Amino acid sequence: MQISIFKIFKHIKSLLLLMLSLTVLLSAAILSEYSSFYKLENLQKEKELATAIFSLGRNSIELTNIQFQGNSNLLKIEAEALSDLYEYDYIGRLVHNGNYQNDIHKLTDAINRFRDAAEQWYTQEQLGEEALQLRKEHLTQTYTLLIQQINTIISDNAAYEQKRFYLQEFIVFVLLVLIILSFFLINRRFATIQSDIQKLYEHDREDTTEFLSVEADIIARRLCRTTKTPTTSNPAFQDALTGINNYKGFIREFGDKKSYKFNNYTALCIFAVDKLNDMELQYSQAFIETILKKVGFMLTLYRQHNDVIGRLDHNQFAIILSRQDKSSAVNDCELIRKSVQESPFKTSDGQSLMVTLSGGFVEKLSSHTLDEIITKANKVLVVSIQHGGNRIAQLRDEHTSMK
């Protein structure tokens, strides 16, 4: 079975796109490691600043206020920086399932309450012992809640890091599998393509070559090179004189190809050499065989990859064409007819003899069996011969006697 180069490259493109997507995701997860590092560093700084503020004391209230203002502003800056880090940590959001924002809001509220409590505690107002004690307790309470919130985020981050590691591990494993598979599978396909290209490139080679890819086979045909298919390589399905399919080979190759899904117009044309019986009485067998070989060669010359050609009988050649539209199919049949007509043959006495073909052209619908369409094409061929030959008859040319 031949493979399609276009499909190979389409699959490679999809595989590379998948690998690129996974690589981007893995890169994002790795970059997220830096974000996580800065988060932990930020949280540690916030804890140190909060502890420093809490431990200032009221011995020198003016100096304490200066230190408090500086540390308080730094604490606020660190909190804002942490919020920005979480804002752009998309991997963290994915793994944390939406808990990030709640943690940030709780931490921000805890910092604001702690700063307010510290500002009230380090006030320069003259307060009584009872008021100072209440403010001290409030400061201690907000400090404890802030430290607990920071510790909670650090603890949650450890679980987050574990989930992210599992994600990275999965991506790396999938990438490794894809790389291994692509190395063996794609390398094998590329070897096939390289082999076909080498065959097309070589000049001094056998006329008959088997191509493993669909596109190389089509190119070879268009370059007028005869290709060998599994059907024609079997003598039982090959016409000994022309080298193309015999009737059995024609039926078999059509059976192999009819399962292909084509949206093209499909038709059958049966050709016959005009006045072949008269020429057989007048000329030698070798000369007649030369004519028949020429007709078989013309069929191979205009056959495309999805076409099926064959010699169905002594003077009956057939081609099943798959084209974009009817006009293209009819045009190729006319080219076959004209090519034979424009190739005069030299008789044994040196005279030039023009040989012509008649053809019966019918459309092949999916509901038609091959035997039905061959019978119908033969009836149209009779019309072509009755009208003088050297023409391609179609259904519109049918005579009433055929109905």
C-alpha cells in the first residue's frame, strides 16, 4: 500500500505543533519557579519587617517613629510586589485552583491591620497605662495573625510546588515519548520519501520502478515513466503484449482503488482500433502488435495515479479516469485518441499508415457496478464506430437502437 507524502507532512506538522505547545507549557512552568522563589523571598522579608516593627519598643518614641515609618513603607511595598507576582503567575493560578487571590487579600488585610495597630501603639500621644495596654494587646494580636497568614501561604506554596513538579514531570514524559516515536516513525517515513526521490532523480535505471509514495508515483507518470504496481507485477493480471492490466488485472486494480474516497468526477472510456480486422488481413502480426502496443502506451502516458487502465479484449482498451470535472476527463480521452492518430505507422513497404481510435465514454456513478458500466460503455463505443469512428462518443450520442 502506497503512502501519501502530503499526509506525512501534515502529521509531522501536527506533531511539531503539539510538541511546541508542550514545550511552551513546560517553559512557563519552569519560569514559574523563579516567581515562586521571589514569592518566598518576599514573604520572608515581610515576616522580618513585621517582626522588626513589633520589636521596636517605646523607649525612644521619636526614633521609634522614624524606624516605624521606614519599615512600614517597606512592608507596604513588599505586599504590593507580592500581589504583582501572583497577578502574573498563570501556572500558579492553574494549580492553586483560584485560592491565590483569597490568600493575597487575607495577607493584605492582615498587613493593613498590623500597620494601623503599630501606628496607634507607637503614637506620641500621652496615654494612660490601660489605653497603652489595650493597644499593645491589639498590636500583638494583629502581629500574630499576620505571621500566621504568612506561614499559611508558605505552607500552601509547598503543596503548590509539589503539584507543579507533577505537571512538569508529566510534560517531560510526554515530550520524551513524542520525541522517541517521532524519531523512529518519522525517520522511517523520511527514508521512504528519500528512496522515491532518489529513484526519480536517477537517470540510468530500469524503466519499471515501484514507488512507495503516492506523489512520487504520480510524478513518475507525468514524466512518462512506467511504474510497476502490485497488480501489474503479477503475470496473471498483466497483458503480455502491452504490459498493462488484462481484464482480470483491470477488475482487481479497480477493486483495490474503489474504496478510496474521491470527490472527483469518475468516468470510463473504452477504446477500439478502427478497422483492426481489415488491417489484420492486410498486414503482418508484428505490425498489428506494434499498433496495439502503441495504444497501451498512450493509456499509460495519460493515466494519473487514481486511474485504472487495461486491455479488456483483443481490440478493447479501457481507462477509468478520476478528474476534477467531466471536461477534464473527456479532454484526456481526446488526447489519447489524437495521440494515436498523430503517430503514423510505417508499413513493411515503407508507406505511412494513420491509425485511429473510437471511444465510448460514460460517467461512473457510485451506484454502478463495473460490469454495468463496461456494458454501457461498449454500447456507446458501437455508436462511435457506426458514425465513422475516430471519435469519442458520449451518452448524448446514443442511437435509438441502443435503448
